[in-house]
Amino acid sequence: MERYRAATGVVRDLFRYSPAFRSGVVILLILLVLAALAVFSPYDPSDVHVVPMNRPPSAQFPFGTTSLGQDVFWLTTFAIRNSLLVAGLAVLIGRSIGVVLGSLAGYLGGVTDRVLSSLADSFIVIPRLPLLMLIAFILKGTLTLPELALLLGLLDWAWPSKRYRAQILSLREEEFTQTATFAGMGTLRIILQEHLPFVIPFLLADAVSGFLYAIGMEVTLSILGLSNLQIPTIGTMIYWATYYQVLLTRQLWWLAAPVAAAVLLVVALYYLSTSLGEYLDPRTRLARLAPRQAGA
């Protein structure tokens, strides 16, 4: 329990010492609020011609309207929500697989380590974008959001598992691990109670990079017209805006909303990623501890 309390202290330290982390959290919270507003939308995201077409931003339509007669503001809330759901599910699936396999490989070693490491290496060399494009082309227009998330997660666990394996390999040699083993604790219990709290900071950093990967892949597949274009996401909004040639007709508000959402999301995740990277850097950790030691 003490180790889990120490792990939660990571977030408190980041809030205290990292302006980049605070900025990333604020931007992410704004996007989450927009996503939550989709619950209160007066329109169904699949409805068309429910508002006047091609209206620029105004008091009635803050983000304007589309050529399909949709309110861009409410459409953007659905798009952000769906993109975050896809990314969140993909990260949950991919990192769960990575933690389990990486921990087992690092702790058990021997044949188990060699088999699981070979499996991870096999997935690492797979070119993910071409494979995703091929699968999406075969299943064109039929991929649901959970299926897309599952596909993204199954292709994004190998690198994280190698990092978790390296952490567990070092933790396996620590004295508290030997004590737990002599006390009769099982493998799973040792990994969950003794090792996992030390992996949580690295897991958080990996989760941020996983979000970036999933959002980028979703937008790429949608812009290429390979996802289910009837489901509003950041990528499908960009697809339909370019399909109706908003740059030529100067209806830039339709394109500006999803692009701004994508940029803000990437910036927020970048801030979180860099701040977590600095936190995990031993040199910056010593710099943070110096004032505490001086005060003591």
C-alpha cells in the first residue's frame, strides 16, 4: 500500500514542479469537457439537414454549419469523444498486454522470457501503418469504434512490453523481491504488489505515447477514407470537410474545428509526455530533491 501511495505522489510532484504538465492537464480537461457536452447535443450525429447549410460562425452556431446541414460545434463534441474513446480503449488493450507479458518475461526468465521476447520482436518488425491500411481496406466502412480500438491495441503492445521487462529484470534482483519470495508469495502477487507500483510512472509515460499513436492512426485512416465515415471522429470530420472542398469554397470553419481539436490534443499529450520524461530522468529527480534536502 505504501508503494501505491508513493506512486500517486508522482502526479502531485508533477503538478508542483512542472508547468508543462499543468498546461497539458488544463488543455486535456477542456477537450474532455467538450467531449462530455456531446451528451447534451440536441441533434443525433448521423442527422443531416437539421440546421441551415454553410453558415459561418455566429451567436446561434458558434462553430458554423456544414454543407450537410450539421452544427459544427455539436459535431465536434461527438468527434472528440469518439476519438478519445478509440485512443483510450487502444491504450488500455495494448498496455495491458504489454504489462502482463513484459512482467512475466522479466520475472520468470528462462524459456518463458525467450518465447515472450521473440513474440514481442515479431510484432515490433511488423509495419503497422501498411498493415492497418490493408485491414481497414478489406473491412472498409464496417469497422466499429471498439473494433478499431482493438486493432490498434493489438499492434501497440510490443515496444512497451520490452520496457516493462527491463524494469522487472532490475526489480527482480532487489532485496524486497527476495524477501517476498522467501515469504511464500506467488509470482502474480509479487508482480502486482511489489513490482507494479514501480512500473506505474513508466506506464503513464507509455500511455501518453499510446494515445498519440492511436489518435494519429485514427486520423490517418479516416482521411484516407478507410474507416467508418458515418461515425464522427476528428479524422472523419477532416475527411468530409476536404470532400466538400471547404478550402475552395472558403468554409474554413468546418475544417478549423477538427484540426484545432487535433492540434490541442497533440500539444496536451506532448506536454504530458515531456513532463513525465523529465520526471523519470534521474538528473532532474536529483535537482528536485536538492531543495528538500537543503530544507531538512
